[in-house]
Amino acid sequence: MNLVILDPGELSAGGKVRLSGPRAAHLLQVLRVKDGQTVRVGVLNGALGAATVRSVGDETVDLTCVLDARPPRPQRVDLLLAVPRPKVMRRLWAQLAALGVRRIILTNAERVERPYFDTHVLTPQCYRPLLIEGLQQARDTLLPAVSIHRRFKVLIEDELDVIDEGAGLRLVADPDAGPSVSEIVSARLGPEPEARVLLAIGPEGGWNAFELGLLQAHRFHHVGMGSRTLRTDTACLALLALVRDALPRPA
Amino acid sequence: MNLVILDPGELSAGGKVRLSGPRAAHLLQVLRVKDGQTVRVGVLNGALGAATVRSVGDETVDLTCVLDARPPRPQRVDLLLAVPRPKVMRRLWAQLAALGVRRIILTNAERVERPYFDTHVLTPQCYRPLLIEGLQQARDTLLPAVSIHRRFKVLIEDELDVIDEGAGLRLVADPDAGPSVSEIVSARLGPEPEARVLLAIGPEGGWNAFELGLLQAHRFHHVGMGSRTLRTDTACLALLALVRDALPRPA
């Protein structure tokens, strides 16, 4: 944990907060904080700052926070992901937040098994703490937005332009495709530092022909990643790293 | 499983083999193979080919293999990794093999906890099947070499040039460093398609100043990955993706 994230409601006037639970346990047992020590804090979807440890209990830590740094810059990569196996999805949440995904759009596809939609892993009770864990790792406060879509065709034809605000370069990972992420991004995206990318990653068995066709008809450009077939989670992290690296740098 | 990997000793004359255990279970339960069907096969550290399913038992599958395709091209990326927590290391093995790491060099560092070296996760009994799982995912047959080094200084000063065969561009991931992987690789590596890279990734808390200095004194160039602090496994996969993407493509 490289940043303690607070809910806005937790802070009293004067920036005081008493932590208990996992955050206090981490501060006490892993970071072994002492009175007077300073730790990095941030408010969820808000500003960053520093906190002084005022007192340490058996299972609580009292902090006084000064939130004088601006919120982090909004992320620029959205992910459209065919729902993977629950075990894989559980592992991905924190990593997606840590890698700076702005919006996670989960979708059905022919090769997504129906029971995947009914698991605990897709409930906010499960994924919200995992996303916050990823933000705390990466020192970000901006919680990725999550939406879940059981109808692929409706999502792509009707909903995506609204969710996506019509902007951004759309990419779909395709094991057979030629051009690399960096080639497509540099050819298609101008140098503006606000440029956004929406990256689509299919199910373990791949998109079917209809799905690929529909994505292509809705401005998704195919990008390849060489000849190796990767597991969904490995492919996700690898492609997100390539997209982030290819984006024009903010000044 | 996109490729069934066989041990050379398993094949009888005429390319016949009877599979049982996990590979048979996967063919029967996930791929639901039938008599006469063809599946991709490869010999560990050897050739690729195809196999015809001759007969299917309750828990066995009989194959006849024709191994007429050349072995995959040797990989060009080696990884020097400070041993992470056992849980993280267990997850990484298959992903490192899937991403095409040629050699995995595990090392001690100040911020590696001693008990990490004594876990089951660092034994060939544990990691070999996981590496093969990764190869089967990525359709490769070349098993990454693994070596484990408890003395960082001895590794860097004395052993690395032998292991590394003196070749290749050396990179060390550093959250504070400026240039990106692609900038360093394109500036430092010629266009030769055999060019190799050795990527060093530190422990969760980072290398200490002595360790970073020693790496730098032994030709490791610092590369950055932006301002986000990532977990070891996320950083590993992200950086490996960037290195693979930055390497000159074979003709």
C-alpha cells in the first residue's frame, strides 16, 4: 500500500480520521508506523496529500490529514472485456486499477459461459475493495467506472457511443492481426495529450466472426501481439502496458 | 491448452503416445476430442507438429503424432527477478513462460524476505509443470531455464556474464528513471534479429542504493514506466510486453 485512500465521509473537520480494519492493520503490521510519522493519503476520487500519525492503538491508527495536492490526472484508457472466468476476473480488478484503466466495460460474447455473470466477482461488494487496493498500490484516487452488459450487440450498436462519449481510438486485440499497438496508435492518434483509447479484449476462445465484424463496423481497429496466444489476464496486462506506452505523453 | 507438450521419452516408434493425467483430462473434458480429430502437439524443447486422436478411453487419449514442423525460434528476453512473495511467484511461472522468457534468473536482494527462498514454489517439482502450462498456452516448446541465486553480489559480479554469455542489452526497471523501454532499446540495440535483452526487476520495496549501483556498474540501463508504482507481477508482465514489442522483428 503506497497510499492510504479515505472515503470523503470519513474525514472530520480539521482532517482527522481514525482508521480500523485492513488499512490500520497494514499500517501497523507491514509499515509499522509510529506516532509522528507521515504517510501518503488521498480521498477517493479526490485530492492527494499527507497525514501525520497522531496515535497508534492496538487495532486503530489516528491520522491528521492535509490534502493540499491536486487529484491525479484522469486516465485515458478504457477497457472493453469479455467476462473471463471468475478466478481470472478476481485477480484482474486490482491490476486494472493499478495500471490506470479509466472505465471497465464487461460484456457477454458467444464464448463467455453464462454462469460467469452470476458470480460474486461481478458485484460491487467484491470488486470495489479490489479496485481501491489497486489505486492504493499505484497512488491514484480515481476509481475506474464499471459497467456490465449481457447483450453484446446492444452494447456495441447502441450503448457504447454513449458510454465512450463518442471519442477515442478503438482497438481490438486479434491474434491474427498484423499491426502493433504502437503502429496503430501513432498512425491514428494525434499528439493531443487528452487522446483516449478504448481497448477490446475477447474471451479465452476469441471473439466469433460476427462479433469481430460488429466491432470492426463500429470503428475498432485490429491490433496484433505477435504469434503467442496468451491467457486473458496476461493479454490484458500486456496490451494495456503497450497502449499506455504508445499514448502521447502529457506535457 | 493450445498445444499438447510431450516429453521426448513418451513417444514410441511411429509417433504413438497414450496420454493420461491432466493433459488427457483437458483433451476429454475441455476440448472434448473425438476419434480422428487432430490436435496440435510439440516435443518439449523440440519440434512442433500435429497428432490424430486414435482412440479415447475414460481417462486416456491415444495419439499418433507427426512432428514435421521446426522447433519454435529461441526467445530473446531473459529476466533477472528479485524473488517475490511465494503467492506472486506461483502465479508468475506460467505467465513468464507464456510471454516467452528464455531464462529466469531469481536473486536475493536486501528487501527479499529470507523465507521466500525455502518455499515449495522455487522447486522444479512446483515450477516445471507451471512453465509447461505456459508453453502449452502460447504454443511454444522451449522450456525457460531457471537458476536461483542467494547472493546478489556474487551473481552480478561473477556469475551473470557466464549465464548471460556476455551478450545482450541489460535493463533495470526503476520507478524514478526517465527513458522508456522503447527509447533505450531503439537507441542501444542494433537492428539484428538475434539481439537479446536481460530485464531486471526488483523486490516489492525496490532495490536499495547499493544494489542499483552494482547493476549500473554492470551495464544495466535504467528504464522507467511512468509514475505508477506497480506490484511485482504486474510490473513484470507490463515490462516484458514492452521489451518484446521494442525488439527488432525477425525477418
